[in-house]
Amino acid sequence: MEYECPLCHNSKALQILAGPDRRGYHHCVNCSLIFANPEHRFPPEKEKLRYEQHDNGIHNPGYVDYLNQIIVPALEFINSEMTGLDFGCGPAPTLQLLLAQRSIHCDVYDPYFFPDLQTKTYDFIFATESFEHFNTPANDISRISGLLKKDAFLFVMTQKWTSHEAFKDWSYARDVTHVSFYHNFTFNFIAKKFGFELLENAHPRIVILKKK
């Protein structure tokens, strides 16, 4: 079967890659995305059930600390005069509540739990632990870009892969709902393709982009 990279649509520079489970993986040499083969994707109804079982509410101090990893650096760029969006918020939109404590308004969107998007553009978007779930990252990132105003900010949290050898035993890839894995080089590609300035890419899980 011939595969196509779901980010750059390249089909000529794909490497078969061993992962930590029985799924098939490909590494795109063009954009450095690693993706699980489409026939191994988790069914949507089972994926939704998996998310419902997560203990990701504001009552969970560990989850609050986790979100603060992206909120704290984002505060350098956002303020109460702005309106944002939590893209892929899950069943318990905790990030929205944490920003509200700082008088910053943030709408929510999730394809399973909050599927209605308002017809407006935003000053910032958070995508925390969302990018790895994108079956079609080119479409999803293009959609996010279209929701951002000029000079708006995109805050991404996702664990980045570092080497083929490490990927073989990477616990992050053992989550069957994780299908797309990004490298630092992948975010360089994303910035160029979708019209962003890359402000932060050195952190192993945090990326900050500014819409041109």
C-alpha cells in the first residue's frame, strides 16, 4: 500500500519505522512527521470513550500544574484585552477556567464534546495535547491558522520525537489515540507552510508561533 504524509502530502520520501507497539509507522523525510498508518487508527467512538475516562478537571492539581507549563510562558504574549480559543479542550475545559482566573476570556472547541465553533477570529489559540491526535494535520493546522487574526499567537503542547532509536520504546507513542508525532524540524516546516513566525521551539513539548 502506498501512503501519503498527512502533513506535507509527500509520498516519495517516506521511511518505514518501527514503533513501540504493533502499529505501522512512517517517517516523512520531507517534513519530519512520523505518522501511524491510517488502517491502525483508533475508532472514533472508542477514542471519545477514552477521553471521557481522563481525570483532567480543575480539581486535579497535577493536571493544573501540567497546563501551567504552557499557560505561564503564554502570559508573556496575552492579556485580558484579548480573546482566545482552547482547540481540543476535551470534556472538561480546564484551561478556560484557569485563564478566567486571570480575567482572560477563552472559548472552547472539541470535535467530540464542544463541536460548535463561533464564526470569528481569535487573538490566540491553545492546542494542548491536541496535535498528536490529528489524523489529517494539514487540514487541522490550516483550520487553526484560519481562526487566528494577523499577529495572533498559537501555543502548542505536544511531546516531540527526537530519534528513530528512541521512538522504538517511546511511551508517548503507545497511546493508541496518538497518531501524529512532530520533531523540531516539523514545526519549522509548519511555520513556513502555514504562515507563522516560530517564537519558541527549543522546549521538548512547548511550541509558540505567531501568525504573520
